[in-house]
Amino acid sequence: MTTIRARFVLVAALAATATAPPTPLKAQVPPERILNAAAEPGNWLTYNGTYSSQRYSALDEITPGNVDDLELKWMLPNQVFGAWQTNPIVVDGIMYITQRPNDVLALDPATGRVFWVYRHTNAENARVCCGANNRGVAIHGDRVFMGTLDAHLIALDRITGRALWKTTVGDVNLAYSITMAPLVIDDKVIVGVGGGEFGIRGFVAAYDVETGAEVWKFYTIPGPGEPGHDTWEGDDWEHGGAPAWITGSYDPQLNLTYWGIGNPGPDWNAAQRPGDNLYSDAVVALNADTGELVWHFQFTPNDAYDYDSVQVPVLVDMPWNGQPRRLMLWANRNGYFYVLDRTNGQFLSGTPFVRVNWSSGLDANGRPIPTPQPEGQPTYPGNQGGTNWYPPSYSPRTGLFYFSAWEDYATIYRPEESEYRPGQAFLGGGFDVLTPVPGAPTVGIGRTSPINNWTDAVGHGAVIAMDPRTGQPRWKFEQYDVSDSGMLTTASDLLFTGGREGYFHALDARTGEELWKAALGGQIVMAPVTYEVNGRQYITVVSGNSMVTFGLRD
């Protein structure tokens, strides 16, 4: 192992401290390791842990019997104030994270000591909905990949933090952005673009890990002559949104990668864009080698409610009606929980998990039966949906699917005609959050400028443990406030999650009983991860403006 591989070095203009890593670095993180990430529970190699996005870990040092012995090991404050949504990658005793707006840090996951920092300065005219959030990195070989708010993809040397290449993905002048953590498959790094509130034409694209050259691009709005183009009228497709801003999943045996697609534009005036508006509010299954569309399933045709379908596609193999099936589990922002066959997109079941009145149900093919509300009347669920982008979890031990839900939450929509202007908000109106008393104060979302503030709600949150076979909750853990927290399950039948109240919880994954909690002082807007360093299990979560790591008492 060469000297540069054996230790970090000080890199001028990038960062920080010359020091040796706490454990010996393996030479590479080849595709084979990511394919078999479940066999390395001590590491966290992708955004959702593995390609199946189950956010389940086989680590079991922390158990229901000793979870009360968790103690704070270290904290790391973000240097830029705001809701921090990063997801750590942990590999061979080194953690890689992003911090707002576009820094990458390498640090010691046992102590929080920072080894190096890479800082990217975004273009002054970068515009992002909704907040300057960057959700993490991907890793391949000795490279770390980050997308930027001004729509670039950057490759860094994971040992030194030195930039190796930078590729332009979208036009920042048209408000394209990247807020997701990339996904590496074989020799390609895949990203989708944000900007659905600015009239972009969305896409998912793959780039060569060595050179940054574009390998393929799939437009989420089909152009003239392409299947699905007739679901748009006139030139609506040119500015129809359909962004892809949350990391997808991958089935290596099918060689299909799955991506959730966001809302059509303008957001809240469906009459301005007649038709189903494919492939907005859908999941698309793409050939990972070519980007060719293999199948799609649209959850909310001609969406008038901003029900982005950017939730994480969770891949599960389990019996269905007595037969083994390759399934996709999906709690959708529109308030329905879906089970699909991920080989072909066949609809298997769909049931509401919160109050739904925009639809009276789903037909035999899973298409919603619309029931639009009269003008001035509330729509359930509201604009933030029954759930949203924060990652769920599936435990193969319990057979349950866990996610955060917003209950008793509604908004009143005000559709208006909008004119597209490059790089400007293209919203089609606005909305007001339903309050118990008319005129009661709210955060202001939908009243003035909804582009930079999406945190308002009236209602309450719940962690739902869903039985995929029945579409019914096995248990619920009620929360006072709504929650933007994702989930983590472990082999000791623990479920870790949080909420806006600032509590970090450990629940019994089988019963929902609260076993432990810590008051961290800031809302939790992401999902925890777990990993192992020198034989000790750690749990890391972001609370407000700080990253907090717990482990058992020594």
C-alpha cells in the first residue's frame, strides 16, 4: 500500500488535517463490494445502505436490552445554518458527508475528527427549491461523487479530497440543480435533476466514473414521437417539470434501476396542462446500461396537488398470494401505500394510510378515481402529502415497512394561470394550510413565496409499521408534531427514527414500544445510519444544525 493510500495528506486550498485514518484503508471500493453491501454491515456504502434501499442493518450489538446504555460519542456542527439533510457514507473506517451548501467532508466516524474538506462554490444565480440542501455522496473505487446546487457532478479523490473532474449536468440559468446523493452502478454514476418548480424538463443521466462523460440520459418528459408524448398538450412538455431529486434503487439481477419522478409544472394548475403528464408522479424502471425505459407506473396522473413521487423505491423479495415475487413497496405522497411487481410494474395493491379525499379509491390497475374538491374546500392529504421524501425502512425479520406519515393534514388550493419565464418560479397558483381556526397563524407556506419554505403543517405525525400483505398498519407510534424523519431498522429488532420535536427515538420494531429517546434540540430531517468501527456499533443522525453520534457506554 503506497504512502498516499495509507494516510490522508494536507491538500492546500481544500482542507484540513494531515493524519492517518483510524483503520487501514482497503485499496478500492469496486462495484462488487457495493453489490454485496449487505454482507458488510460495518459499512454504509450507499445512500440507503444497499441497492434495495431497505435501510436495514445486520448489526446487533445495540439491542432492546442495552439501548438505555447509549451515550453521546461526538457532535459535528454544520458551518452553514439550515435544515441539514445529509446522509453519511461509511467505508473502511472513514465517513464521507456533505454539508450545506456543497462541501464534502471526510472524517473519523468514531470521534468526528475532520480529515479534509472540499468546498464547491455555487454559481450566484443557482436557484433551488426548497432550501440549499445536499443529501450526500456516492463512492466507487477511490472516488467520491457529489452533485451540486448549480447542477454539476464532481468526482473527488477519497483519500485526499482533490477534485478529479467536474461535469455540467444541467443549465443553472434555467434553475436546474442536483440535491440528491448520486447512485453508482458498475462504472456509471447516476443522478437526477431538481427544478420542478421552475419549469425545467426533468431527466435522469449516467456518467462515466473515470472521465465524467455522459453515458446515457433519460428525459422524464417524452419528446415528440416518443411513447407518452401524447399525454401532454401542445408545448406543455417543454416546461413540464417532472424532476428526479431523490436517489433511486437498483436490482442487479434484473439490471433495472428505479427512480421516483416529481410533480408536473405548473404545480397547482392541472387545467393548464391537460393529460396524464407522463412520467411525472411515476416510478420509472430503466435499463442500467442504456437508460432505456423498461416500464413505468404513474401514481397521480395530471397531478394538481404537488404529490411528487420521489419517495424511495424499496425492493423486497417475499411471497405474494402464495407465490414468490420481486416486489416494490411504496408509501406515496398522495396518501396511498402501493405494492408493485418490480419486474414489470404490475399493480398488486394500494390502500390509503392517511385521510384521502382527492380520490375515492384506485381502480383494478391502480389508477386513482379522482374526486376534486370544490373551490375553497380542503384537500387531504395536503401539499406536503401523507408522507414525503424521507427514507422508509423494511425489516426482513419483522416483514414490516416503516415510514413517517402526516395525519389530519390538508390544504386549500388556489390554481392560477402561470406564464413560463426561464429560471423563474412556475407554480400555477398557491395554497393555504387548513387550520382549526380560520386565520390562525402558520409558517406562511403557500401564502407568499413557497419556494424556500416547505415546513408548514397543521396535523400530527406518526411512525407507521405497515404490513405489506394487507396494506394495514400493524402498529403506529403517534407524535405531537409532524415528522420529516426517515427510518433505520436493525437485526436486533430496533427501529431508530426522530421528529420535529427534536427527539431521537429507539422503538421496538415489532410492537412500536418506545425503548429509549434523547432530546437533541433540533428537528430531525433525514434518516439515521449505523456502522461499526473497531468492533463497536455506532448510530449517527442529523438534528437541526448538528450531526450527532451515539454508541454504547465503554
